[in-house]
Amino acid sequence: MDDRIKRLSQVLVSYSCDIKPGEKVLISYEGESCKPLIKEIIKDVYSAGAWPYFEARDSTISREILLGCGEEQIEFMKDCQLEQMKGMDAYIAVRGGLNVSELADVPPAKLNLYNKGLRPVLDYRVNHTKWVVLRYPNYSMAQLANTSLEAFEDFYFKVCTLDYAKMSAAMDPLVALMNRTDRVRVTGKGTDISFSIKDIPAIKCDGERNIPDGEVYTAPVRDSLNGIISYNTMSEEQGFTFENIVFEIKDGKIIKASSNNNERINELLDTDENARYFGEFAIGVNPFVLHPMKDTLFDEKISGSIHLTPGAAYEDAFNGNKSAIHWDLVLIQRPDYGGGEIWFDDVLIRKDGIFVLPELFCLNPENLI
């Protein structure tokens, strides 16, 4: 057994989910390659005195289900999955699928039906269990990262097993600053947006929910956002890769959206009445994640990035927006991606991806590695 797999399992079970005796843990996985990690997680859950359960997923099978699914079928699926989730204390999901575009040819109407129907399961898991979600290194991920599998594995285990306790402490000054901030302005190439985060809590993501981790999030006051944002990372959503995404926003709502597929992006944003409003604003700080690889769990943690998310807000940073979608879209502000600035109440806090306030120096890459 690779010692790196053992260490990662211990991070997931002991740190991320802090499993206690007698707890029930649902372990969800996809892909043959991640089975060694799944077995190690099961052993560690038993060692903690808890009870492991598992589910295996397969995107190729899900595709066949989705192609013919109907509303009554999805409603029953929701009832079954929600009942199972309500019995769990923790949820660990490991995704190692071979094709991130497996659902690309499923009609958007079917995907929207599925996402809306199953949203209560996701909401319960996020708000009422201890949970962590991660990808697992395989040839598909290495290809997305434009590297060999061996090189990607070295990167993956380094970023997934960093000192999250150190990162957590370094995040505290940013959390405190965001909690006393009203007005935010974000600028960059093709981007100038302003909004308020007043009285909406700032939450640090320090390895307890996603692996890899490294962001502090809140939400914009729902109707406060105005301006234009041009995202400079591509995003895989519902099996399709969106690129060159630009939103024009007025009073919190996306009034114009463009991308490499205007029809598809607008159909996605019309999933429900709140999908064109925003549910999250976050600042990425992971020093090991520097370039996008079309995987949200990595891309949203990129050092020197922000993400501004159409759709549902999290319960712990709630701005009133409920939606079936939650689409994390990333803007990198380092000089190699065009630069950019973040201002809080007319004070510059980060320029070209580097924090400029002394109390935030601890979050700059050289201080987190």
C-alpha cells in the first residue's frame, strides 16, 4: 500500500470528517482506480469505532438512466436517496471517473430535471452531515492537467495532504476582515464588478469539506451586484466544457450571458428563477494549485483566484438565493492571467493575486508552503 494513500485516508477520516465512535459513514466512489483508497477509508472508519457503508457510481450507467428519465422516476429516486442520507452522520465521496464529458450528450432538459429533483439530497448532505468530496488521480485527470500520470500523482498527493491546520489558522484574519466588510469591488481584464457582503458570514474552507481545499467564501447581498465579469478559466458543467464566459449583471441578476455556446449557457441559467442570481463569492488561496485543469474541486482553490457562483447559496452564508444549480466559475487575477484587484470598502486587499495588507501576508503562497 502506497503510504500516500494511507495518509490521505487518515486526513479524510480523522481531520476532514472527524469520525467518532458509533457514527454511520456513507462512502461513495466512482472508478476502479480509487478502490485502494476506498478500502483504506473503510479500515480507518472501523478503527475509529464507526460503521462504514458504501455506494458505487458509474457515469456511463447514469447517462443511460438520464436519457430516458421522467419526473415521477426522479421524485422516487430523491425519496430513496434522501432517506438513506438522513441516516448518515458523515459522507466521503471519491470520484475517479474516466470521462468528465460522459454526460455531454444528455439533453439539458433531462439534466435540469435530475438536478432540480435531487437537490434536496445534496442540501441535506451539505447542511446536516459531516462531509468531504475529492477526485482521485487517474489518466483522465492527468490528461486534463496536461501531464503524465506519475507527475500528476506527485502533484495530487502534495496538494491533498498539505498542512491544513496551518492554512486554517492563516485564514482567520481574512475571515475577520470579510465579516466586517460591506462593499467589495473586483477588477481584472474584462471585469469590473461591485457588490455588498454586509452581514453575511465568511466561512473558511480548510480541508474539512473538499480535498484539496483552500478558500474563504461568503455570498453577495442578493440584489447588490452590478457590473461585468469575464471568467478566464473554462468550466465543465453537465458534461459540456464552457469557455470565454462573460456575464453582465444588474441588481444582482445576470441580464446577459455569453460563452462558446450561448444557447446552452442561457438554457442552464434558466434552470429556475434564481439561477441567474449569485449564491457565493470566494477567494482562493491554495499555494500548490496554480493553473486550471477543468476540475472545479481544484480550480476554485487556485492561488490568486476568486470565484463568483450563479445559483444556490450555502446555508451557513445564506443570502436568500435558492436554486437547483450552484456553478462555481473562476477568475484568476495573477499577472500571468491578466492581473486584477480586490477592494474591500475602498481599501486594496489583494493585487495581482498577492495580498497587500500586512495582516493577510500569511495567506500569500510563500507563507503557506
